[in-house]
Amino acid sequence: MNQKVLIYLLFSLFVIVLNWEAQHTMAVASLHQQVSEEEALRLRILANSDSVKDQIVKRDIRDAVNVAITEWVTDISDLEEAKQTIQANLANIESIVEGELAKAGLEQTFTVAFDEVQFPTKLYGDLVYPAGMYDAVLITLGDGSGENWWCVLFPPLCFLDMANGDAVEAEKGEDEEEQKDKGKQEQEVDVSFFVVELFSNLVERFSK
């Protein structure tokens, strides 16, 4: 087999590999729509500790705060307006937290702030909220050393997290996603290795 045929086969193989990579990238992009940090407002609650009582009060505060904020932003479609509304109601959020702590019989310090807060990656259906710094309401109860809970306040998606459990459980789910991604990457490596091996075999065969 002459050199022209070898060049033609190698070029064809190169085109096939590029086409496969392009189709793979397009398929991944079509499945998920990424939401930037500038398009969402979020909520993060840090429990005082992992004790049963502290975790229960964290969930009670979560429910009460989510109900209130959802009411405030339900008829709002603009992100900046939602941000201003939530910031204007921080004192009301503090009152909610104080009330829930009183119901639980806890004399516990707390802080309510509106700031940029770090969040891990979160998936809602085909929407991906990547890890990063988001404008958020951050509620810290006591020492803030217990399991935390977080969600997307605007657009209102907290009810989805409330149905699925705490953020710690979601993070475990992320580990499963990471394992799936790792499996996909390993498959891609296997395919790439196969292509390289095939390429090497062809070169060796034709050189002989």
C-alpha cells in the first residue's frame, strides 16, 4: 500500500475522531442549560450544630423564610427588583428567625445578611447552577457549624429542595453525578486510547 493511501486513511481517521468529539460536545450542551451567577438569588442557612434540635429549628426557619420570600417575589419578574425587595425585607427575615428560635425555646445568636456567598453546583432538571459566588441571603444560626441548607430564591426553586431534603443530601447526590461524569470520562479515555492504538497499528503496518 503506497504512501498516498496511508495519508488518506490517516486523514479519514482524523476527521472521524473530530466529528465524534463535536457530536459529543453538542449532545452534552443540548441536555443542560447553564445559569450564570448574575441570574439568580439564593438562600443559605447554616445550622448551629448537627444536634437533632438545631437541625429541626433550621428546617423550621427554612420553611418560614421560604414562605415569606416566595410571597414577596411571586409577582416579580426582574432580578434587580427581586434583589431590592429581599434586601428591603431583611429586618422581617430577622423577625422570622427570632420568632422560630423563640418557639423552639432557644436563646441562640444569629445573623441575617445579604452578600455574595459561595455555592456548589446544583442541577434542577435541565438547568445547571454552576459553583460560584451568588448574591444570597445568608442566615447563620449560633456557631454555624452544623449541616447547612441552600436553594435558589429567585426564580423561586426552594420548594424543589424542600421536597428532596437538605443540602447535605444534595451534595451526596452531586458525588453520584461526579461518579457518573468520571465514568463518562473513563469511557472517553477508552475511546481515545482505542483511536490512538488503532492509529499506531496502522502506521506500524504500513511502514512495514
